Amino acid sequence: MAAFIPEDTGPLVHDIGETILELSHVEKHFGELHVLQDINLTVARGEVVVVLGPSGSGKSTLCRTINRLETIDSGTITIDGTELPSEGKALARLRAEVGMVFQSFNLFAHKTILENVMLGPVKVRKRPRAEAEKSARELLERVGVANQASKYPAQLSGGQQQRVAIARSLAMDPQIMLFDEPTSALDPEMVQEVLDVMVSLARGGMTMIVVTHEMGFARKAANRVVFMSDGMIVEKSDPETFFTNPTSDRAKDFLGKILH
Amino acid sequence: MSELAQLMRQYDVLGGFWMTIKLTVVSALGSLILGVIVVIMRISPVKAFQLFGKGYVNVIRNTPLTVIVTFCALAFYNVLAWRLAGPDARSSVQLFWWGVVALSVYHSTFVAEGIRSGINTVPPGQAEAARSIGLTFGQTLSQVILPQAVRGSVTPLGNTLIALTKNTTVVSAIGVAEASYVMKNMIEFSPNFIYAIFILMALGFVILTLPVGMLVSWASTKLAVQR
């Protein structure tokens, strides 16, 4: 395992380990549109990276390439020393190590909350049902929706659904968690309950890559902020530096629009 | 009324409808199995399977059933002498099974398209979430996509089953003694009862298909997935 080489990271909130994720010269086109241009990013175990940027800058696409929900044209993505496989069982195995939380929750509509959380451990990890149920209930307790276990997703509020989605990912004991705009589809009063869960995860040492517009979360929990614009990583720095003293014009322009 | 009773005594009407039911049930199972295989090919990530599935559906669906039925009987049974029911079975049994094959192959295309339309009602995020927790292609289908697709497929599958029930009449062309075969005999030998014969046949098929339609409406409400 390669030692983690800090890029221009600045001070860190908590201790981080060796490199767990490495994107090297990643390129992707959607037809004519060059959505990812020469993306290089190294993430250490335990690090929380927040990806910011205007809409259409490619930040969601970047997030989705890491567990290959989007394919890439060239470059390499390496997770824990293994290059991301392109197909089949090997890819499924690797995806199990990378949790993903979606903007639209995507809970399995035909399964109860408890079954949603148990499906991965039982079918992928082949754990006994009783054991999987026990840890699923613990996880639901941890995200504060234990009393909803026997309901169906449509019966829960957006905030509750998103917390279940986080529990569903955590049930796989992932090495990395990806968050693709996890609070963008929520009513304003429900944003905080989801962010609270995410902050506690970050404090607990989970490796997280978070695409979000929540500047408060970035300030509070991020080790590092990555700013993207037009498919390129324009700036990488610690949150304090990024918010108070951005170097690029595009970052200044972006911050000017969102921070009043 | 007495005419109907006399017809029922004289000809094996119930036997005819029993053959219709046997053809329907066995072909429904056959077309369901074939249809599921075809639809999995169509949505699989392997390009060759997708093309085969698409080609199969488009060729078979657009061929008249009569052509498929007579082709099976004449080419496979008469000329090539493939005996589906074993070497010793009687010709009527052999032709029954060739009829089942033709009906299954033909209706499997409608089954495949029905299930595919059901799959299209499942939001793509469901498959993404399933893949993101590490489920394989097969697990994603069996655990997440198909259980939700069933609801959207119930109505088209029910329509296909009703069509299949009535389309079994086509195999009378190869001499399988189902209801319409009996009807032709009745018209031939008791032409003065023509109205009674038609009413008897229409009634028989309605009795067979009406419950299917009712069951389908009930099931599609029952299986609804809340979003």
C-alpha cells in the first residue's frame, strides 16, 4: 500500500491513513460534452472530501464513476490497490465496498425499511438472516428510524428515507461512502437531520466523498474541498482556505453567488 | 334449449373445451418460461443476447400463428418426423405437443414485451441502488427489478393469456380436437342448429376468459407498489 502523499490539503480534522482511492487522468465524454477532463484525485482512508461546483460541472458524474455507475473513457480508478473492474462479479464485489447515497434515495419500493437494509448483507455478504436483522436494527437505531422498520419507503418522509438509505449503505461495512447530493431533494426542514448523520459518520472516521451544496457541512466536517468547474478540478484545498481565500476566479465567482 | 342439450349429447363439446383448457395451460407455462428467457436476453448487458432477443421477438411476433402452427406440424412432424411425445405415442398426441410448441413460441414474444413494459415502469434508480450495494446482474433482476415489474406486467400478460385462450382454435388446423374443431364438426353434420352452435361456442370461451380478465384487474390493484 502506497503511503498517502498529501496534495495541497492543508490541516486535517482527524488522523488519516494511507491512500484508499486514486483517480488518475480520468476522462469522460457525454457525446460532444467533455464532462470529466484529466481528473486526478487521491483520497486517504478516513478522509472526508467535499466536492463543490456549479451545476453541470461534472461533480455528480465524478461521484458515479467511482463505483462505475458511469463508465469512463480513459484513465484509471484504483480502490484499495485494485483497479476498478469493468464487468461482472469482480465489479459487484468491489461495489459492495463502496457505499452510495443518492439524491433521490432509491430505497427499494417493494421492500420494508428493515428488508432494504438487510438485502445487501444477506444476498451479497451471505450473512445469516438473524444476524443481519440484528445489525440492521442497530443501524436503523443509529440513524434514528428504528421505529419505522416495518413500514415501506413511501410511508416515510424524505429525511427519514435518506437516513435509511445511509443505513442501507453502512450495512455493507463499506470502505468508502459516496454521497451524490444527498440533501438536494429534501424539504428544508429535513436537511439537518441527514447532515447530522453524515457529520457523525465523518467524525467516526468513515472515508467519504460528498457532492453537495451544503457549505455548512463542508466547513464542519470536510478535510478537503475539491472545486470543479466545466469538468475540471479547479481547486483543491482545506475548507478554511477555500472559503476565505479561494485562488481561482471561478471559485471566487461561485462563492460570491452562494455566500451572501 | 333442447337443441343445446341435443348437441351436447351428440358431440363431445366438453371434451373439446377440455382440450382447449389443456392447450391454454400448457402453452401459457411454455410461453412464460420462453418469454422470461427472451426478456432477460433483451435487457442483459451482452450485445449478442440483446440482438438475438430483439430479432426473435420481431420475427416471431410478425409471423401469422397459422403459419407457425402448420410449419411445426408439416415440417417438423410430417417431414422431419420429430416425435415430441416419444416414439410410440399416437399421432394426435404428437400433434397436441407440436401445437403447444407453436403456441408457446408465438405467445412468448408477447409475454417478453409485456414483461419489458413492466420493467420500464421501474425507475432506473432502483437498479442503480441495487448495483451499488454489490448485487450481481441476476440478483438485481430477481430481488429488485422483476418483483416491481410484475405489477406493470400484469395487465399485458393477462391480455396475452386471453388472446392465447382464443388462439388455441388455430391448432384445429392441424387436427387437434379442441373446441373449434368440435364446432366445425357440428356445423358440418347438424347445420340446422347453426345459431345454437355459435352461441354454445361463444359462451364456452367467455366462461373461460372472463375470470382471467377479472383476476387480472384484481391482481393489478393488489400488487401495486407505492412510490
